[in-house]
Amino acid sequence: MKKAFLPILAITILTFFFFPSCQKSEKVTVGQKKLKVVTTLFPLYDFARHIGREKVEVNSLLPPGVESHAFEPRPADIKRIQDSDIFLFTNKFMEPWVGGLLKGIDTRSLTIVDTSKGITLLQRTSNRGDEEHAHADESGSPDPHIWLDLANAIKMVETIATEFIAKDPQNKDFYTKNSYEYNKRLEELDKKYKNTLSRCRKTVIIHAGHFAFGYLAKRYGITYVSAYKGFSPDAEPTPKRLVEITKNVRKYGVNYIYYEELAAPRVADVIAKETGCGLLMLHGAHNVTREEMESGVTFISLMEKNLENLKAGLQCQ
């Protein structure tokens, strides 16, 4: 028995010391390597981390507290994109710098995802209840704020999940399950918006921010009036425009002025002082503050808070 045992022991020792790579490869199974995902705006970051969970490493190009329309990528950001597996952006109108940036990097192993795929972008139109002023970006670009229609958000989640599966097919069931569960939550929130906003005494919101909520207003039958001419927050409203807004406040008996996130509500303060209205925030979810990020805020929690403020301002039952 001892003689038979010695050759077996020798073979075992040789295998352990001379073929270590075999031992290692069994531990590092396919699928353990996390997908590296880089995103632009906060909604994409939040969608990606809910779909991918522990199987993805998600990084946002946009630092907390930075206004999205003013963002310009730095060399370090370009390297982050180059080193990632998947790059998610909203659309070419929201991030016009993407096209030029991608020309300068090697994209052979990089999956680039325009998350507006399959979504019809709203073109510029005059707004009901504010006929004197066409709410449009002077460049003629369509409205890029697609995620603020929850039906669009659902499509964006589906697009991201599809790309995760294409890049990491062995975890298809994992990504499919997570995206399905997340979209069920978005569907429930969409129903809540419809039910709540269909039972309001007021139907007009006055927004002292850039024109960001056209998709939300259209989906839920709200008349949306923005103080800004276009989609960029840099386009300050003129004194004439402020007079028009003040007239609309009195015309429709509005009790609250809405202001936007990540910006001092200077315009909202001016209108509120002139009309005696209160102030409420409408969060466009482009980006969040460092405090919001650290507190664990999500796209859904931001939209739930928006609904609370809409319910208060529109006097919903």
C-alpha cells in the first residue's frame, strides 16, 4: 500500500507546483470580471447600476454638483472612456461633444450606446397657455431631456440591458431580471403620475428654469411655461419675458413657481416677490449634488419628490 501510495503522492505534488496556472484558472471563472461602464448624466448612471449591480463598475463623467449643459470632458475623462467596455450617453443634442471626442479614441473594443435609440425626440413647438412665446432652442435642436417621460426612461433601461447582455452574454438572465424589476417600478411610478395629475385643480406650471420638462408635461397633460427661451440654462430670460411670465401667473391663478436644481433660484425669486407665490423645486435629474449622491438618492426617488411638489403646486386631490 505504501509503494502504491508514493507515486500518487509524487504526481499530486508535481501537478501542484508545475501547473499552477491550471489551479488559478478554475478560480477565475468566466463572468467574474466586472463590466466597466462610463456614463454621462445621472439617470444613465442610476439605470446602469440598477441593471448591472455587482457585475458592473459604473462611473459617471459628470462630477456631483456640476451643471450638465456646461460640462466639457477633460483628457482624464477621455482616458476613462477609452479604458471602459461600454460608454452610455443620452443623445447627440444633450451631449454634442460626444461625436468629436469619439473620433480621437480607439473604439474597436468599446461599445458606444446612444440611449435615445427608438425614442422620438420632441421638436420645438409653441406652448399652450403661453402663445406669445415659442419655447424652443434657437438652434432648432429638438428637446434632449428624454428621460423625464417615464415611458422613455423604460425604453432607455431596455436599451442599456440589451447592450450589457451583448457584451456579457453569460449573465443575460441576471441583467434581464434586474431590468425587468426596475422597469416595473418605473411603470408603477408612471401610473401614480397619471392618477395623481389627472385630479388637480390647476393644470399650468410656471417654471423659472430652462426648458426641460416638455416631455413630462406632454405625457401627463400639463401646460408647461418656462421662463427660459431654450434648453440651455445660460439663456437668461429678458425683462420682457419676466413680465410675460408674471402675467401668466396671474392669468392662471398659479400659487407656486418652480425652480431647477443646481442653480440659484434668482429668476424664481424675482417672479415670486412680484406675485406673492411660493417656491417649489422641479428636479430635472441631469445631475445631483455630492450630498444627494452620498445619501443614496436615485432617479426614482427624485421623480417621486417631483410628483409631491407637482401635487402641491397643482392642488391635486
